[in-house]
Amino acid sequence: MLRPIDNYFLQHDEPAKSCLQFLREYILKQDQLITEEWKYGMPFYCYKGKMFCYLWKHKKNHQPYIGIVDGKLMDDPELILEKRSRMKILLIDPTADLPVQKVHDVINRALNLRK
């Protein structure tokens, strides 16, 4: 039987499915102290037990995104606040080439907020 977190990644249609799976693996490879947890019905990534980001799909445009827990502390024009008070998101277009360098920068900046 699949864990809920594994089922989450399998339930999406392509190309969002591949995009989310890539982001999952990429985040986990950034530091050996990063763990993946199922919280609030979504995949969260923790550094030393503290949540720093999560993966989700935008309700309106259906694009995958990386949610940064303390995104309000990050000044980046590509991070979107919307109606959130603490978190910002980085939308990822699954039909285009993944912006790997941008993802890398955002994840590392989010990790640095936890270190």
C-alpha cells in the first residue's frame, strides 16, 4: 500500500507529475539533513525537523509550485505572496524547461533561513 505522500506525486497528470517528482528529488538531494514529511495533507520538507518548504499545485492556474515557509523574509521578484502572510511561492511552468538554477537558488536561500 502506498503512503499518502507517494500517492500525492502519482495522482497528477503529466507534465505536472514529472515536474513535481523532479522537484521532490532535487530538494531531497540538497542536504542530507532534509527530510520529507506528510503534513497538512501535502509534502513538506524539513531541515533538522523545521519546515522550510513544500510542494503543491496552484488552484487557479494548476501549475506546480514550491512554497517557501518563511518566504516573506526573502526578497525575490519571482516569489509570489498572494494572500499569504508568511509564505511565498515559486511557480513552475511544467511545459517549459525547468528553471533549475532558480530552483537551486530559492531552495538554498530557504535552507539558509533555517541554518
